[in-house]
Amino acid sequence: MTVPPRDTPGGPHAVTLVVDMPVTKLDALDVIAFVADAVIDNAGTAFPRVGLAPDAWAEVQIPKFADPPPLAIDVCSDISPVHAQQHADRLAAALTRVGWTVRPARGIER
């Protein structure tokens, strides 16, 4: 059975970050795991993600609006939009420290 790719966040609350760099989904997950000092959960499946904290994680999507670049990083939370935003801000800062260019998603990119 083939699982179709998901183009929506896997959590009830999500903040989307955009990376305007030529990086693959797998490389993006590796770097996110590195800066978060975490592992890639569900690696090798259709829906890998990196845990950022209890009830918060990051998923990488190739947005519908373009092929990479850019990539969309959905920071999801089971708790609240504020919780998702806090972890998105922390992840964006960590990715910036390793040289990535990260920005919030624009309206048409969500």
C-alpha cells in the first residue's frame, strides 16, 4: 500500500518556517535533529519528524507552491499555538546559528 505524501502539518497547532536554501528534506531533518540534539522519529517512513520537546516536533514539507528551495518546516504542538510558536522561534534561532536562512511563512505559503 502506498501512502500519499502529506502536505499539511501533523499536529493541531503549527507554525511554518521557510528555508530558502537548496537543501533536501532528508538533509533538513538531519540538521534539525542536530541543532535540537534529538533524533529523527519515524525515519524511513512517509512521515518523519524531529522531537523538539514533549508535545512539540518539527516536520519538513516540500511546499505546494514550489519545489525546493524553499522547504517548509512545520513546528507542531499538541498543546497550543503559543507553544508551537515558542518552539518555532527556538528552532529558527538554532538554525540561524548554523548558517541557515530561516523566515516565517508568508500568507500564500501556509
